[in-house]
Amino acid sequence: MSSTAPRGSRATTPRSGASRGRRAGGADTRGEILEAARASFADKGYAGTSVRAVAADAGVDSALVHHYFGTKDDLFLAALEMPTDPRPIMAAVADGDRDGVGRRLVEAFLGVWDDPDTRLPLLAIVRSGVAGEPGRSIVETAMRRLVFGYLVQALEIEDGDRRFALVVSQMAGLVMTRYVLLLEPIASMPADEVVAWLGPTLQRYLTDPAP
Amino acid sequence: MSSTAPRGSRATTPRSGASRGRRAGGADTRGEILEAARASFADKGYAGTSVRAVAADAGVDSALVHHYFGTKDDLFLAALEMPTDPRPIMAAVADGDRDGVGRRLVEAFLGVWDDPDTRLPLLAIVRSGVAGEPGRSIVETAMRRLVFGYLVQALEIEDGDRRFALVVSQMAGLVMTRYVLLLEPIASMPADEVVAWLGPTLQRYLTDPAP
């Protein structure tokens, strides 16, 4: 086959039935950038990855990475195969009265999780996070940076790490019961009832004074 | 080093290095009863299992099953390999003022989960519940009947199934973050701080009027 034996880590990368040809055409180049990005985020984490280094690994110019994917955060979301961009969603959650942020966060969460088109890719991401490293740190970075970070900044939440962990402690359990174990009646509970039950919980975890 | 190559961990059955001989002696008989009980709870569920049928499957008299294990619930806990009997713990949680039940439930939960001697077997049980049938229904029955049922009865909680699912939605997430993913700072948060944060959540799920 191809005699160019490019950078390793093939065995581990999840999909890409793409041909092995280097810098072949538009579609292949895009795929090679994504593959290089996944390898870098997995090996070096979010902070240790740069667009420049990903471009070099893929044998292209940085400008081409920006052209295809935008910023490093955009590239990160593409590498994760996020089915939806959490940033505008979280901006909307943050935009509103502080006392309603818990409800808005549950509503936004159900908006993407109750829809099978987004739920199934999200479940795949969750599974890669639960399976262990490197998926775990990557998913955690995504949640902290691209999901939760918006709230912390916009609402000037102090002690964000603690409140992030508390929110995850409720929402991970909601994912388990409503979408994985299908525990009734929470699995088929109307969204507005879930919001009414869990909204005040998240509100307390986000904005109440520490006990 | 050592040339004694010990028994290999038996592929499927967790412990029981017991030999196959039928009705051999005390130890074997006990193991055979347990094995018959596990098979019956897995095949026929909790409701479909009787001490009489388990005894017949194991080729012994029902009285011997009662002698070794006590009631059907006791046999169920032994078959699950529960590392601690939840019934006295839940009786203590139920015994006290109604406004403090949320805190007492989190305290009791942490009492068994923060201790590695009980946490590790509990995690094995949780995994068998998450892995799918028959573990799932067995674990769910155990939780509903032998853990949560006490509260529902003692506190005369209405709509117990809904409140059970809500409580599980928080506590499953606590297990994930504190004991499986080791998400900081919740993984190393002092127990009394976890109680202070999560106690009011469980209180609301257990005793607040439906929204």
C-alpha cells in the first residue's frame, strides 16, 4: 500500500476508514487534521495541544486548520464529535436572572439529551469518559471549559470547581437513570417535571453560600 | 519466585472455590444453596423465587435453607453478596424527625460507601446492575425493597416510586463522581460537607410536595 508510514497511534484512533494517502484532497486533509487533533488531545491533553502542532502532525499549514475548524476550541469539539455546540446553549443559560439559572440549566440539558439525534453521540462521549484515560480527562476538560466555564464566568460564581463537581453529581445520575438504566418513572417523566424537581437542586449547588 | 500456582480466579463465579460434589458437607451445602438462589433470582427475579424452590434446586430441605440463611430477604442479600445488611441501617435512617431524613440518608450512605471494605463489594453490585439483565432488575429490587422500602413505609411517603427514582438520580451521580471517576473536589470532600450539600436535595426529593 502506501509507503508513507506516518505518525503512530493508529491502533487506538476510533474510526476513520479514510485512505492512508497524505494530503490527498479536501476531505482527506480534513480527516487527517481531525485524526492528528484526536491523537494530540489524547496524548497531551487540551492544554498541551496547539493548532500549530496539530497542523504540523497533519502535514498542513496552521491556516488550513483554522480554515476548516476555526479556533482550538472548535477543533476540540470536532475531535470529540460533539453533536451540538454547547457554547451558544450555555450562553443562553447564563443570560438571564441569577435565580433562574438552575432551571435554565436543566432545561438546556434536557433539550439536547431528550433528542435522540444528540443523545446517542453524547452517550458515546460519556462512555469514552467513563472508560478511563485519555477519554476521561478530555471529557472533563470539555465539560469544565466549554460547558460549565460559561456559567462560572458569566455569573461570577466563586469556587467553580466545587460547584461544577456538585452539578455533575446530580446530572451524571440523571443521565444514568433517565437515559441509561431507564429507571421509571424518571425515564419517561415530562421534561417540565424534571426541571421542577432538579432545577432547585442545581440552583443551590451553583449559587447558594457554601454550607 | 513461588512455584505454587494458585487457583486462577475461576472465570465467572466471583469466589466459591467449592468443589462440585453434591450435598457433600456443611460448607458445600451452603454454597450449593447460594448457587441455586443466585440462579433463581437471575432467572425468575425476586418475586418468582421461593425458598422452597431454591431448596429443591439445591437438593435440600427448606428448613436447611432457613437454618443457613434465615428469610428469603436474607437469602437474597447473601446471593447478592451485600457486604452489609442495609435493613438496620435504613431503620435507623427512618427513625428520627422527618425533616432530618435527607441528611441521615446521606450520612448512612457515606458510612458504607466511604469504607473501602464495603465500597468495593458495593461497586461490584452496582456494576452488575449497570451491565444489564438480570443484574439490573435484581439490584433494582434490592434497592427498592431492602433499602428504600423502609423509608417509604416508616415515613408514609406517598408516590414512593417517583421519589425513589429522584433519590437514585442524585446518589448514582454521587457514586460516579466520588467513587468511580474520582472527580475533585467531590472525591475527597469531607463527609460532613457532602451531607450538608446533598442532604437538603434528598430531603426535598423525599418529602416536599410534588411540584
